Amino acid sequence: MSDVKVERKVTMTRHEAAEWVADLAKQLQGKGRVTIRLADSTVEMDVPEQLRFEAEVEVDDDEVELEVELKWSTSGAASGTAHADGHAEA
């Protein structure tokens, strides 16, 4: 079980989703400090140079899900996760 979980699920346009992902990408290209707004919360994370990247596409009848996941250790052993699909875990 995670220590922290902040989740956001909303309907938005493809353009809005692209802007959200582009903002995250821009922050990742910076110094590694990422600030994202999820629901009524703001989550700030320090993202290391090396991380684990996972991408998954799932087609189930009339629905397609694209999930992008970034995962890294916060202490050398424990993992934290930030999902571009709108939820974060530390």
C-alpha cells in the first residue's frame, strides 16, 4: 500500500491533455523539480536523472487506454510513482 496517493480523473479535450503532458515534459527536462496540480492538491516531486519508464496501450471492446508511468526510488530501495494519466504516489 502506498504512503500517499493523489488522483485526478477528468474529461478534457485532446489539446488540453497534450498541454498537460507537455507541461510535465518541460518540467522533467528542467532541474528535476516537478509540480503538478491534481484535483484540489498540488504535488511537488524531485525526479532523479535515471528513472524507469513504462508505456502501455490497452484496447478493451470500445475503449482504449494509454497509460504512461514514471517510477523511481526515493531512498535507494523504496519506489515512488508519478503517472501521466493523472495520479501520483510517493
